[in-house]
Amino acid sequence: MIYIDKNTFPHCYIEENKFDWGEPYNDITPIFNLSINPELSDIEYTIEVLGKITSKLI
């Protein structure tokens, strides 16, 4: 089953899988909702991402 868990911060894309021997596990991928100009240089983009994430955690 695949779903988005909106009770977590950040929201997470969760895919339920099973190992070959049948044991279940969850593949969890965080989803960050950020609006940042993609034309920035790598360092400028990184600074913007970290700044927005940090400000949401405080």
C-alpha cells in the first residue's frame, strides 16, 4: 500500500513492502513543500532550503 502520512513533519510518502522472506517494512520518503527559485546556484539553493526547513522547525 502507498500513502502520504500528513501527521508527520515533513509529510512522508510511505510505501509498505515485504522482504523476500515475508517480513513487512515501510519505505519512507520525506516530502518538503518548498518554493525556491531553481535558477539559483547550488550553494544559494542549499542555503535557501536549509533556511526554510530550519524556520519551520522552530
